[in-house]
Amino acid sequence: MRTAQQILADSAVIAVVGASRDPDKAAHSVPLQIQRHGWRIIPVNPSVEELFGERAYPTLADIPHPVDLVNVFRPAADAVQVVRDAAAIGAPAVWLQLGIVSAEARRIAEAAGMDYVEDRCLAVERAVGALTRLG
């Protein structure tokens, strides 16, 4: 299994499940920061048409192209289904944001052969590793 920083470094397209249009929420500020450092962010939120200048999709299954990483901003109880959906679209990795932990989601990801990160912030890992996709 790759480390969190390896997963991020290897990913170009990140689907963000639970991306928010509210700039006061981490589910908005974190994906926006990652996008500003060069990653393509695909918002997954059934309540919005567009976010971060990208078309938003109601579900992972609706995204018409492959994604490298599924980043989850949903409660732990929802993470299990999100990980199932990520496995169904063939995502190689899933990342549950800070404060989100699910033993069942981890089991599903591992059974599907997916890299799995939980309870860690994508933006913090990007900063710690000084990672960027720019240039």
C-alpha cells in the first residue's frame, strides 16, 4: 500500500465526495487549495451544478472519466457506501478526511485492492510533503 503522500503525488484527478459550496467549510477550502496546487478536482454533490469551476456530479458513477483518488467529506456512516462506489468505478485509492474513520470502509477498500487513508487531511499532507502538480 502506498503512503498518503505517495497517493497524492500519484494522483492527478481527485473526486471529492461531499464537496461544499460553503467557503467556511473544510469541504470547500481543502479541495480549493488542492486545486490551486495543480490537481483537477471533480466535485461530487447532488445539490450543485458546478463548483471550483468544474462540473459537479451527483454520484461517483456519474463521472464520465477515470479518477485517481476519491476524497471523502462525508460522515463515517456514509463512508462505507462511498468506498463501495469508489471500488465500483475502479478508483485506485480512497481518502477519508480528518475525523472520518470506518473499519468497514477500510475492509471494503482493502478487499477491492484500493489504497486507503483515513483521518488525515489532504491539504495538510500536501503541505507537509511540499507537493504540487504545477509546473
